[in-house]
Amino acid sequence: MNIGVVIGEAKPTEVTAQSIRPLSVGEYVIVDSQNGKLLGLVERSIVSSDALTDIRNFDEAMESKEVAELNTRDKNYKVKIGILGFLDKLQKGQAIVPAVPPLPGTSILEATQQDLGMIFAPRSKEWIRIGSLLRNSEIEAKININRIVSRHIGILAMTGMGKSNLVSLIAKQVSSLQGTLIIFDYHNDYTNLSVPKISVTDAKINPRLLQADKLAEVIELRENADKQQRVLRESFTASVRQAKDFWTALEEGVSAFGHTTKGYADSASRVLDKIDDAKHRFSDILDPDCGDPVDLIKEGRVNVLSVAELSERQANVGLSYYLQELLNDRKDSYWAKKGRKLSRNTTKFSSPLFVIIEEAHVFIPKGEHTDTKYWASKVAREGRKFGIGLGIVSQRPRNIDPNVLSQMGSLAIMKIVQDDDQQQIASAAESLSKDLLTQLSSLNIGDAVLVGQWVNLPSIVHVDEVKGKAIGSDLDAVAEWSESTKYKEIAAESTQGLIQKDLLMD
Amino acid sequence: MRNTVYLDALKKREETLSILKGQRFEQIVQEAKSNWIEYTPQRQDSVIAGIDSSYNSTKFQGLELWVVAAVSIKSDGTIITELHNQGLGTPNPELAAQASKMEIDACAASVDKADLVTIDGSLYSQFLTRQASLIALLTATVKKKNNVVFISKTSVTKNEFGKFGSLAGDIFYYNHAVQRPGFSKIFVDKDLGPGKVISSVYARLRDSTPLIKIELLGSDHDESEIRSLLDRLYKNSVSGYPYALKLAHNNCKISYSDLARLVSLYGLGNEIGSREVLE
């Protein structure tokens, strides 16, 4: 169906058209050019009224409104269409933009399911359904799971816009493919995720396996407490690491260092206090007898590692440890497959892994060094070769390290209002046009702009809601207060009945 | 240069603004007030056609590329008729006469298709500047259904207040006299001779909107007819001006960019001297 005509100046990558009806931003259309059908994306849609232009006062506006309603030619529907490539080539996965622009006068046609289906919902196994196109809702939207694992993803949105839902959806799909997914869950958002054979555990830190400076971080020694840092470093010997009772051996080592080294008695005493404090406060997390924490991760399953009980510094140590170990394991596995002799006898994971880090701006911050950032960056660079994919999730893209963000080959961007955030995303995602960027603030819950290698074309989709999820949802404070008051009343009434009146009078 | 102009303007300010005050001004405004009939128009459904014409030309090295167009259009955007002519060389008849003829032709095509036909401009200019054959055609067309009026936003005629020594056109004094909707008493001008009698009123359709001048052919018009006319104009007017006339103006306006396109279509863009004219 002819819905418009190319007008004005046309370029190979964009045209302006006059349309018969207002077209939605994000809607796909066919530009029926002289060289073949081109797929276009409506990037800007402008509706104007001849009568309601240059209005000087309210009365004039009301009068003009009346005549505008009467005049069938009054409305002007103008759209800017970005040309994505030849339709037939796109259906084969190739984006080829025409060398010659479509001629003014070229018809704009409605895109049919047949036109778009092969592009946005290929049938091969690696393409998984994520939702439907926002403006062409009859068309399924799929993502390429292979590209996620090999080229990484970033999921960026304001709070409450559907980040956890998208992560859950990916988790479900990965689970159905018997893939290995590890989610570092900072807010216990995924513990109730309804996925078969899900493994939910608290992330643990085995202090025996840490370097001395990392142990210092975990027990929360101040960074500039040089003498305390030295006490711990000198005391954290190989024999302490291997001691049956780790904490006692460490405390004895610290105590002995304090006694034998002049001027360090006070510092050793403070370190002992810190160790004692850590032992009691973080007994669930710091476990010298847990073996290798990476053993908690089960291959072929969705693994939710809760880091909610950890402080930011501890979580940082934990995450960096996991990332380091996972990358090294994948490297060993890769080289083993290539026939190279390994330093370790066995590898834990024989197939690719996908790791998701929630609250990425905390662990991979801009302008600040963290170990997680170092290892995340390394995974982003080397993961493709060794089969470890990284997904970073954040509501504050402007605070994420730009180098790491730019290595995310694919992005799902949901509603983002802050200009700083939008600019950071724009610089990280080359395929996100300015016009699409301006749409980010007008997206609704569950709507996402998908760009990068996991989709054949940039697209605006409505992500399917994961049914039965109990994740990331806001509290119903009013209902809870009401319940709480009710229980108080019940308690008061029931107690009142037990008190004898005559006793009160006495 | 400009500074001296400004300084001179300051010196002459009092003298220049005397048109807006003083005894004579007050006297004429008072006269205008006494002539004014207050009337708030009522909405009345009616099919109104607006007619306007436009012409433009560009000259270079003895050549003239000219275009004339006229249109009749209803308030709902339906075009009744579109007429145009164009050429290279000296236009014959002259462009204004061609435009006038097209307006009359458009009027002829519209009188049976609209309840009221409004033509942008003045009947005076039609009578004073056109050939006799055109005038005859015009009067015949207007009389066919007696549903044609001429409407203008500006007017320079001093028919009513010239006798008081007015400096500005009559419309200026009516504008200062009243802000309420209504119309002036019908002024019948028989000076142009038999068959060319013009009845005119100044009217305001809504509070504080600019005045329009309405001219009708003949002398047999009364105030109730004017009231009915204002009722019909009122419904589809914006800021006190009939919307059909605005549409007609926008539709037939020939701008310099239109001429530039024609220059390109004729392949005259590369002629020496053509570009400067169009810029």
C-alpha cells in the first residue's frame, strides 16, 4: 500500500517523504526505489497544520482549529526516513546502502510481515525471541545469542524501565539452550527467577585464595594505612594459607609480627581487631573452608550469585576474582582443545559462558581503578576468542567506564532521560542515530532500542514480559502499611481481651 | 546615513503623529463612531469560496518570464477551479489584466458552487483599471446569483471622511473609533457612473480583530443583508478574515522561488544575467 512519496532532497542514506498519515518513529517502511526495494526506518515524524501555524493568540488558535478540522488538506505529514539497505540483501543478512539516492517521487510502501520477518526474526537456532517490533507489532523481534556471547552486551536504562525483565528473559532463553549464565546479583533481584535448574547461591570469598592486598580490602583495612597493610602482607604467609584453622593462624602470624617488629605493635593490634570484626560480620561470605568459589558455578545452568550481602569493596574483590578465574578457565579450556599442555590438570567449563554484572557503574566506574574493571575490560577484549561473554547492566551509563562500554558489541537501551547518559551511549554506539537517540526519553516501560551485532538492524522493540517473575518490581508501600496497621490492631484487640477489668481497677 | 534618518524622525515626530491626534482627528473618529452599527455576528453554515490571483515575473536582458494564476477554493480546501498562464516575452495583455480576467472566470465557475463567493481586493480597482469588456463580464458574473462580495484588509479610499480633511484612509479612522464587532453604515458610491455603483461597509467580525472592507455591486443593499453576510463570513473566519480567502492567497501565491523553478524548467538558468534577478 502506497503511504507516501519521497520529496525534496534525497540522499543514499536518508530521504524525506510526505505521507498520507502520520507515521510512527521507529516504524519500518519500504522505499520503492528505481534500483530495487529499500528498507527504511522512520527516524523523525512531523505533523503540521497550515491553519494552526503562526498563531498569535488563543482566540486565533480556536478559530484556526475549527477551520483546520474542516479543511481536508490542512494537515501536513512529513517524515525523515533513514535508509537501512536493499531489502533483499538485508534478508540475507547484508546491509548494502544504495549508491544512488531514491528519486524524489519514489513511492513509500507499508512494510509487510513477509518483508520484515526474515530480517528481524530469522529461523535459525541461535536467534531467540525477545519481543516484537514496537511500531510493527505483528513482527517478532529476535536476538542472536551467539553474538551476545562473543561480542558482549550492555543493557542500559533508568530504574524501573525493564532491565531485570530483559535479563530474566535472556536467562530463560539461555537456560532453554542449556547454556551457562552467571548473574552477579547485587540486589537479590533474580533469586526467585523461575528458570528450570537455576542455581542460586551467595557469592563467597575464600580468603586463602586472595592476594594480601585483596584480603586487606576484604577485611576493610584503609588503603592509606600503610603499616597495617604491611603487617597483613608479612603475616599472610604460605603456611597461613594452608593452615587448617586459617583465621587462628593468621591472627597468630599478625600477633607475632607485632611483637617481633619494632614500632608495629599498635598496627598489629588494629589488624587483629579488623580480622576479628571481619570474622564475625562477614562469616557467611568469607569462608576459608569453601574451597574454590568458582566451584559454586554449575555448567549448563543459570547461576545467580548473590552479592547483596557484600560491601562494595568486598563485592568488587569477589567479582574480580570470579572474572579472573572464569577467563583463565576458558583460556585453559580453549588451549586444551587446541592440544596445548596446561598448567592445570582440569578445566571447569568446557563450553562458552555468559556473565552478567548488575550495577555496572559501581564495579566498572569511569575515572577510577577497580579490579573488576580491569578484568571486565580483559574479558571484553579476549572473551570473543575464548568463549566468555560479558553483559553489563546499569541505570547510570554516564558513570560506566567508556572503554568497557564501547567494547559492548550490542546494546539494549531503554528509557533514558538524562542528557549525559544519552551522550555517553551515543559515543559508545555508532549505529545509534541522533534521531533514534532523541527517542530514548519517550520510550515506555519494556520498550528498548536494540543496536549492534545481536540484531540485523537497529530496531525499537517491545520486550516480552517474563511471566511469573518476582523481580525488580517496586514495593507496594501503601498495601504493606495497611497490612501492618491491621496486624497491630489485631494484636491490640487480642491482648485487650486478656486483661481483666477488675485487675486494672485495683 | 541611518542615524541622520533617525534623528530627523525624532525631530518630525510631533508633526508626523499629528495624524493620530488633534481636533480634526477627534472629529473624524467621532463621525466614525456615529456611523458604526454594533452587531455581533451569529454562526451560520454556508459554503464560502475564496478567490485570489497572483502574478510575478522576472526580467533579464530584454526577456521577461511571467506567470499569472488564480484560484477559487472553498473553506474545506476543495478547489473549485485553478487557472494559470505563463510565457516568455512581453505579456499581452498586461499581467494585472490577465489576473483580473482569471478572477472573473474563477468567479463565474464558483457562483453556482458556493453560497457566497468572496474575491480578494476591491471592486474600485476592477472598475477603474480594467477594459470595458472585462467590466461588463464582471458585472454580469456578479449579478448572476448576487452572491459575490469583494473583501480587502487594507483600503486607501477616503470617500467617507475626505470631506473632513482626513489624511488617512477611511479604514484608519474606523479602526480607531471602535473595537467591538459590527459594521459601518452602508456607503453608496455612484460616482463611477451607471452600472458601476458600489456599496461598501467596513466590518469587524470579532472583538479587537482588524477591520475588513466589504464591497458589493449595486445600491440595493440594506443592513439586514449586511448582517446576514457577516453571519456567513463569521463561521469560517480566522482573526476576523475569511479562511477561504487565506487559503486562496496561499494557494495561488507565485513567489520568487516558484519563478526560479520555472527558470530551471525552461532551461534558462544558465542564461547570462538570469541568476542575479532571482536572488
